[in-house]
Amino acid sequence: MLVYTSCFCLAVWLILPDINHFYEVSFMGFRLANVGGRAALVSGEAYYDLEKISHGDFSQDPMQALEALSELSALDAQLENFEPSGQLADVELGPPVPNPKNCYAVGLNYRNHAEESNMAIPPVPMVFTKHTSCITGPTANIEMRSDYVDYEAELVAVIGKPGKDIAREDAWQHVAGLCVGQDISDRPMQFSAAPPQFNLGKSFDTFGPIGPVLTSLESLENYHSMEILCDVSGELRQKDNVDDLIFDIPFIIAYLSEIVTLNTGDVIFTGTPAGVGVIEGKYLRDGDMLTTSIEGLGSLRNRCVRVTDHSRADILPDAFSKLLAAAREKAAGHK
């Protein structure tokens, strides 16, 4: 855990006119970025190196920043007193949560996606895990190892305050912030066994872009209702609103925390709306630009790059073949 020195507390005290104002601004929100592996706060198009502006009270590690959210918000409220470290346009951002302990994901969590997949609405969240080594940045290349790699635009929640058996009505208090995510999927690997292996098929290196920054709830006008879009090389593939989630973030957090302790920095991909490539037979191709946006949270822009095949790249399992056949039949019916 971070230890905050009396110097930083005194500095904040001197900047603010009174202690009541300190508590007021402690929860005004923040936008946390990863600039070259260093934690930074963002205001407009400028970024502020967190270690530098806190005089060492915060380290350069973005993960450690998540352990002191009220102090982070208090510092963010005073950014006008500091010189920017640089402009976002001049740097490449990494994932705002680069090394989560756990990465959870939820399948079939939009009604229209369950319907397009010809699957029943699940009675509880259909949770799987993505290996954390798949996490990458908002502009990183997506390295594809078969010709059947798919996109899934998602809202991502990041845990701040850890907890076990969290009540649904208390769940938002455990959220550090929200960001945009892509749950990239290699369909032959996903369907290589029965039942499907969601974790491996969705955990290739680079298959978890998140970002562009982590935005606290206090910085958003209405985090319950935000438009979500996915565009592939200029073609709109997915468009919905996060208020269409079957199981909302508080429900997911309450459900997960019955089973596991949620840790600071844990990442939760909350599900994707209708329009995924497997249904229409539209997969990502070498050179495609995948743009994923959520209102208020920003956009990911990831170039798709075809690299070497994995060992099952040319093997189409029965379950996957049936999905392909259904997709082709549907596409033929639209002509």
C-alpha cells in the first residue's frame, strides 16, 4: 500500500482554503492515464506525470494510484497549479490498468447479442476469465493468428476498493472508474473443445485492449447511459447503449464477490452488444483499423495485424462450423 507523507498532506492543506473544501474536492473525479509506463492525470489534451506533481508521494506505477483514489481526486482538482508534463497527441498511451491481478468477462450480457446468437438469456451472469497477459493499450496492434478473429466492443469496470460479499447497493463504491475495452476472440480456438474454451480463445497476447484512460464515475455526466460503438475500417458494426446490459455493473460485482474477493485493479469486461463478426461472417482482416468508442470515455484505435498461424488456425470445430453456416444463411437472406 502507498504511504502518504505529511509533506503532501500539508501541501494539499495549504493549497485549499479550508478542510471542508478538501473533503469536497476529494471526490471530484479524475482521468488516469498510462504514459510510457508512468501514471499520469489527464486534463483536456494535457497530461501531468503523477510522481512529479505529487513530489514522489505517488509512484510511477499506475496500479499503485488505484490504492488511493480520494488523494488522487484531490490532486486532480489542483492540476491548474502545475505545468503539464506534455500533450496526449505527442505520446502513445498504454493500458491505464497494465497489470491487473484478475480479468473477468461476461458473455451474452446484451439481450440483442443473445438473440443474434440464438441463445437463451442466462439466469445469472455468464462469467469467464481472460488471462491478464492479453491486456494491451488503446492504440496497440492486435496480432491475429487465424483468419477468424472477431471483435467485441465492451464497457470495462475497474475495481478500486477491494471487497467480498459486496451488496448490490454498495457496488459502485468499489469501482475506481470505467474505460473502453475490446474482447478480441479467436473463434477456432474458442470452439476447439466442447464446451467452448472462452478463456484461451479470448486470451491471446494483445486480445484485451483497454483505455484510452480510466475515468472516475464523478467525471461522467451519466455513467448509467452511454452510447457504445464499434467501427471496422469505416464500417459501423456495433451500436448500442450500456443501459441495455442485462446484468448491470452492481449486479455483476455483487455476484462475483459472493464467490471471489475482488481486488484493487481487477478488470471486468461487462459484455458486448449485437453485431459481432461471427454472426455476419465478417472477421477482422490484416490492416483493418478497429475503432471502439464509448460516450464520455473516449476511443480505442487498434490496427489489426495478421501474424503466424496457431496450431488450430485451419481447424473448424463442429460448433464453429454451425455458427458459420448460420451466418452465411443469414447473410444470403439479406441479399
